Amino acid sequence: MLKPVTFYSEGVKLAGDLFLPADIKPGERRAGIVLCHGYTGVRSIYLPDNARVLAEAGYVVLTFDYKGWGDSDGAKTRLAPYSRVADVQAALTFMGAQPEVDAARLGIYGTSYGGATVVFVAAIDPRVKCVVSVVGIGNGARWMRSVRARMSTMICWSAPPRTVSSACSPGTPSLPTATTCCCRTASQPNWARRRGATIRRQ
């Protein structure tokens, strides 16, 4: 059974869905699991499938949107790592207060950036008895640099033709290439070199 819920984190209203096992009896308390989505995810994309499977296995499961994502309030599409930690802790508080949940048996599950968030929360919050990180990020600074580099490359390569001045062909209209693109400082961007990719010159 799915029940839409709301709760607050740092004064901001978050939207969530509470999944209850079909066989739960009145007064019975089950272990609870909070599912945390990744960097640009929302609770309604892939987490419901996981939540349903876990609820069928007998767990009470909460999915939610971080501040500014999905149906939650807050500045939109902003990545604030410590704010996400606070959101997960608020979700744990909400989960532990539900009459169907045993507050002494709480777990957290995260994917991608959520995988890094849940590891951090588990390290600082003793209420967490179990943590699962799926394809989590281990080095946030390095990961964010790689995301920005890929985004710059995609934006640059999808840009319309522009005029590039060079010693060989001053003022010639050209598509960005590995040597003329505004976001490259070498013959290939770092992410391409790391993966052994080849960039075809125009």
C-alpha cells in the first residue's frame, strides 16, 4: 500500500511516499528503509520498483525528493551535499515516528550520488543499522569535476558553427574540434583520454 506523505527538513517541506507491507497487522512494527535517489533523480522514476519489492518482503519503505527536486519545496535543481544529509536524517526521523515502524531497526539505501549520501549519514547517525550504497560516489570533488567537464563538452559540441580565428584560416566558420573547442585545453578532454576514447576531428 502506497501513502503520499510530507515532512520537513530544515524548515522546508519534502514530499515522499510511504510503502507499507500488505500483511502488516494493527499495532505491528516492522523495520524501515529510506530510499535515496541520485544527483538528478526524483523519487518517482526508479525507486518505486525497489520500494514495492522491499514492501513485499515485509519492510516499511519511504521514498522522498530532496529539497528543490521533484515535488519537494526549496530552490530548484540545486546540489547541496550537506543539505541532502539533513534531508536523509529528517526522513529517518519521520520514518521512526510512524506507528508501523520499529525505530530501532532503520536502514538507508542510496544510488549514485545518493549512495555517497547514505554512507555519510550512516557514519554520523547512530539510528542507521544498515546501509546499502549502489554505484555510490567515493570522491565528490573529482566526480563533480568530471560531471562539469562532460557537460561543458556536450554543450560545446552541440553548439552551432562559429567563426574560429587561427593562423591557418582566419575568420573561417567551423564546428568545434578538439583543438578549437572552447572547453578543451588538450587534444582530447580528460574524460576521453581516461576511457581511451577517440574524438573524430571535423
